[in-house]
Amino acid sequence: MSENIRVLIVDDLPETRENVRKLLQFESDIEVIGQAGTGEEAVQMAAEYKPDIILMDINMPGIDGIGASQKISEMVPTAQIIIMSVQSDSDYLRRAMLAGARDFLTKPFGGDELVTAIRRVYSKRPTISTAPVYPQQRGGAGPVEAYAPVPEGNVVAVFCPKGGTGCSTVAVNVAVGLARRNYRTVLVDGSLQFGDVAVMLNLKPVASIVDLVERDTEMDAELIQTVVQQYRGSLDVLLAPPRPEMADVVTEDKIQAVLEKLRQIYDFVVVDTTSSLDDKALAILDSADRIVLLVQQNLPTLKNVSRFFDLAESLDYDAQKVWLVVNRASNKYGISVEDISKTLKRPIFASIPDDEQVVNMAIDKGVPIITGGSRRQPVGVALANLADQVAKELTSEAVPEEKTAEADKKSGGLFGRLFGGGRVRAGG
Ligand SMILES: Nc1ncnc2c1ncn2[C@@H]1O[C@H](COP(=O)(O)OP(=O)(O)O)[C@@H](O)[C@H]1O
Ligand SMILES: [Mg+2]
């Protein structure tokens, strides 16, 4: 028998509480166990009833949603808090997240959105029975550190061993797509010397990863919040240094330390990378839970990607760690998408169509494709779907089995010879 998700609703307005309750009344797996009208009452009821989920308003008289979240995070760490707020509260919202809230809903929200958020946060709750272990283990001092039983987020690196394949484009759009789905997401420009993320999102490079690594002994959630830049209120961005030579201070160890810290704070850490496989790039790929490996339908890229797979094997990367994504997919090339799958003996995770006009316009304007005027073009839809697919794979409880390479068609010609498949088509 499955257990119900026990929910406490906190809002100073009785109508709001009632509306939220009504949205949940027909969900058989969700049970509203109480309502609180003030922050004080919320803390008291949380301690007494130990709800699984607390839907928390931010603006309340007395101790507000942030104060209440902080107290509850310390006292009842098993209770997962979802903030309910209006858009203009984004500053509070960030503080609430730091105070231990797990997710947020923007008012007004519908039943589907509410139920999805509740189930998602519930399914990701840390399964702990004894809360006090955490503060000592993590060695933290402040309230943010003290709450720490956050299940760790996922680091997703976008990589291609050949430059100009579309890493920055894909990384930016996937990050924006995840943030749009209300996942706490940070985009890291790991192309440390010549990062493009600031340009692609039209952000001024005020602070960068250098500001973090130079103060790495104080690197906590609060410092991170001052260094990342917010993009449209939902995505945080950690930019590359403004000058190439400044990248020197960002050593392999430091990059990994930054990623580990970010992983504790965000659901998703999306990292754009360079194509050169130096120690820094490898440090990023090592830290990553998943690598979105881009490939294009041309031989030089295919050759480099194939070599990368050899390397990945010698580095003992799990086969599931690498998701192969075809960028600029088109049927106008001699090498088909199926040929790529066949040659590399890997399934294709996704294909992004070729549309130079849309992609270049998005870059020139500094507006990501999936939020710009061309978002309904096939390339925009494919990028949005890729973000959803990443979320689905990494937030579902069980990792789905790997699909088998569907391509069982004959492949031949140049790449057959190049990759030792021995399938040389006569006259090929
Ligand atoms: N799906 C696509 N369709 C058409 N052109 C693309 C696509 N993705 C990338 N490009 C082209 O490739 C160039 C490089 O993209 P970018 O994302 O900067 O790659 P990278 O970060 O790998 O160097 C873009 O300026 C654009 O012209
Ligand atoms: Mg790039």
C-alpha cells in the first residue's frame, strides 16, 4: 500500500488556503493534514504533525515565509517546503531557497502545476530518519549549511571534441529549458578562456567563476548567490572570466570544488565546455553525472567523437553517462543520423535540426532560441524537448534502460573504412 503525501498549507489568507485545498481534494495520494495562517503557527504545526510537504506563502504578518522556512528546516528537516509566491517576490524567493525551501510555485498556479510540484519534491525528498547527523557531517555553521539534507543535484556537461559543433547553443537552451520548468538551475560557462555564455544571454560580465575560486574557503551558498547572475528571474549563470589569462587561477581542483558546491544547491548544474580536452575539461567531465556529447554528420566530428568514446572507456565512464546528441541534423548529408548511431554503436539520445538562420539570430540578439520569436521552429522545439528529456531521465526514480541502437541498416562508405567496421560498400 502506498502512503499518502501529507501536506500542510500555510497562507495568511483563508481564501487562498481554501483554493489550494480544493485543488488537491481529488488527488488520492495527497492528503491535506492542516492549514496554518501565520508563520508561527506553521512552525508549531510542522513540529507537531511532521508533514511531508509544506506549501508556504512568503508574505505573512509576524515571522514571514522565509523565517518560518528556516526554523522548519532546522527543526523538521523531513518536511519539504514549497514556496508559493507572486512573481515580484523573486528576491525573497532566493532567500527562501537558501533558508531551505525546495521548490517554488508562482501564484496563481493551476492544479496540475501544484500536484506535479508536490509529487516531484516528495519523490526527491531525502530519506533520512535522524536529521541531526547532517550539520556535523557537512561541517557547516550557518542556517543554510545546517539544513543540508538536500538530495544532490545533477551536473550535466555539454561537450564536443570538435569546436563549433553547438555546445554553447545547446548548453544555454537546455539550462533555460530546465529553469523554465522550475528546476533550480545554474548554467556554468566552463569555456574558461573564451566563454560565449554572457554574449548568448546578453549578460554583462560583472562577476565570474574567478570571484568564487579566489574566495574558495568561504565558498558557501551565500557567496555563490552574490557571484551568479540571474537571467530572467529563473536561471542563475556563473560566467567565465572577462579576460582569457584570468582563467589560470581556475585550476582543475577548483573547478571541481565549485561544481560540487553548486550540486548541493541546485537541481541542475549545466556546464558549457570547450572542445579542447585539456585537464580542466576533463575535470569537468569527471565531475559530470551526464555528458551531452554533440556530434554532427561530418567525418571530422564523427572521428573525434569516436576517439572520445575510446577515451571515455579508458576513463571508466559508465556507458550511460554519455548521451549522444546529433546537432544540425539534416537528411541532406551523405552520413545519416542512423549511420552515426551505427558507427559509434550508441543510441542517439536526441537530434537537433539544422537551422543556421534561427540559431545565428538567437546568438546575435542574445536571446535563447527556446524563449525567442523562433521558439516554435523545429530547432526551438527540439531544444526544449531535449531539456525535458534531460529532466525526465535524471529526476525519475529508476534510470530507464538504455535504448538499443535502432540503426541496423547497412552502413558503408568512408566511415565504414575509417572505423574498421569492414563494411565497404562496393563502389562506395
Ligand atoms: N542547430 C544548428 N543549426 C544551424 N547552425 C547551428 C546549429 N547549432 C550551432 N550552429 C552554428 O554553429 C555555430 C557555433 O555554435 P556554438 O553553440 O557557439 O558552438 P560551440 O560552443 O560548440 O563552439 C553557431 O554560430 C551557428 O552558426
Ligand atoms: Mg562554445
